[in-house]
Amino acid sequence: MSGSRKLSDAAPKVENLRQLVEYQDKAVVSRMLVKNAGGSVTLFAFDGGEGLSEHTAPFDALVIGVEGAADIPLGGVVHRVAEGETLLMPANVPHAVSPVGRFKMLLVMIRGEKPD
């Protein structure tokens, strides 16, 4: 994670998501913007050829495309997410991120209460 200051620690101001994280050669860069008991908001920058292998998460997550595009296999179905588009990923469903060139995304993890 580049920088240790979270946006929530600073005075409120308008920020440009594209400028909050920079691409790095052959790397995936992330920057945590918010983290609390309700969940987290993390900005990612994927260099071309980089991605995230298949995994699951214990909470629902919302992917928001910021720049470029990526194929996101979710439960066996591939979804293409581009700038300005969003995809809800339900908890415990296998998914991966395979960018098409360079890609920036905002990931909102939602820590909901577990149903009885």
C-alpha cells in the first residue's frame, strides 16, 4: 500500500480516483482509502499482464471500474468491467481479476451482519 494516510483521516475534499494510485511496472498497487467495522474501500492499479488469481471473500464486494477494463470470472461466468461500470460479487463466490491492459478499480467490501 502506498502512503499510510487514509482519506478518512484528512479534511474532506474532492479527490480524483485516477490520480490517487499510480501504475507500477509488473505490479498490482493498492491503496486503502477507508477501513472500519462496516467494511473497506480500496483503490487498485494493475499493470498490463498483472491480475488476481481465483479466490473467495467472506463478504459481498462491489467492483467499480475507474480506468481501462478487466475480465472478472465470477462463479464460472466472465464479466467484462470497464471504466464507469460496476459488478457486485457475492460473498463466498470464486472470482478473479484479469485486466485487459492496464486497469484501475475501486473495491468496496461490505461487512454485513451474518444471517441467522
